[in-house]
Amino acid sequence: MEGDTMFSPAHFLQPVASNEAILDLIPQRPPIVMVDAFYGVDEMTSYSSLTVHADNVFFEGGKLREPGLVEHVAQSAAARVGYVCQLEKRPVPVGFIGQVKNFKIHALPSEGDKLCTTVKIESEFGDISIITATTYVEGNLMTECEMKIFLQ
């Protein structure tokens, strides 16, 4: 999967939703909000980000820990669904991680790092989606994975 979805800084310039507006796209609420900007969708790919702060519930020992990275990817996928539902004037559903495959962490981000995440829909069948995701900080690959997500 490495290299399948390359980082493109142009996708992360102007968010379509940020800060409090993110709460309209995802079901999570503070302190477990792991996306702070959503940049939109093109074709089957969406773009989101999170700036790491020391007060993040998953921040420990100077780094954003592994569960925070998994949750960031899941919420990035949720933000995509929420954004599409918002455009189609439908209620935003709750999603659940059904499976995580090949989650590779190349590095843990530090305070102040901006995680730039690309989520690509590989397949959809009814309320089940299989996505691949990559997360970069300043063009450096941090994580990559595949997730199966079920919508309620």
C-alpha cells in the first residue's frame, strides 16, 4: 500500500469545514475529536487534518500515541461520510470500525505536527466501506492502513 496515495499539499490549503464546524460532520465530541479540518472530496478520495496538541487525550511522552492515530483515520473517514451526507441533506450516520488491516506506523507525531490524511474508498457495498488511508506530516509518511467501516 505504501505510495498508493501520495501526499499532495494542494489538497490541504483551504478547509471546507474546520474547528466547531467539524462537529457537524462527525458523531464524536470533545475530548475525543481527532479531526480539526476537512478539505473536501474528489472522486473517491477525501482529505482531512489534525494539528497535534499536548492536551490531546492520546498525547503522552511528547508524542501522539498509536490509538490516537487509529482514531484520527477513523474520524477522517467519518468526516467524509458526514460531508457527503450534508451535501445530500441526509442525517450523518454513526460508523463503527469493523476491521483494521496492515496498520503501519512509520513515526509518531509530536506536538505542533499537522497530520494530513487522505482517505480513499476502495469499495462500498450497502452500509459497508473498505478504505485505505495514509497520513503524512510535512510530506513524511506517518501511517498507512486499510479499514472496514460499518454505518449504522
